[in-house]
Amino acid sequence: MHVNELIEPDEGCCTGIDHDLPEERLARDVRVLSAAGSETRYALLRSALAADGEVCACEFVPLVDASQSTVSRALSALHDAGLLTRRKEGRWRYYGPTERAKRLCAALDGGER
């Protein structure tokens, strides 16, 4: 449903607005923003960006005030949203930032990256 279908124009004052994003793109953007939308997940994302290369999941735990299972779920959410890469080596998982994560944080920084 479009916004202009929700609003009854009042004698030409309201012209209605719309966006041209396909629903799939809108849903993907919401997933990405939701994944980065908690203090813990955002801190983990920024830590991954600041690291030199991939980081073992266990190294993230002391960086945030959260349990290992909470950190693991947060890293998975960031990976599922396309913000982190994940590589498994034996029983260890390594994470690194994606280009999408770099662009998102650069946009939040006002293009400072």
C-alpha cells in the first residue's frame, strides 16, 4: 500500500508521496538496520571493522558486557544480515566485516572512512 492511498487529498494540499524501492530491497534494508540496531551488535560490528583481518568469535566476548552465547547470537545476526563474513576452522569461527558493513559505517560516520 502506498502512502498516497492512506491520505485523502484536501483540496490539492496533499499530493502524496511514494518511494521506488522494491519490497525485497526494503525488507533487506530493514534486516540490515535491525541487525546493527542493538548496542551489543553495533559494538561487535565496529570492533570487527577496527580489527586487522578476521577475528575469532571468542575474542569478541571481553569487548562487550554480554555472555558468550549472547555474543554468538549477535555475531550470527550480523552475519545473516550480510554485515559480517564467517569462516569455520575446526571448532572456531572467524568473523570479518563485509563491504556492506564498511559502507554502512562510513555513511554513519558522514563519509569519514
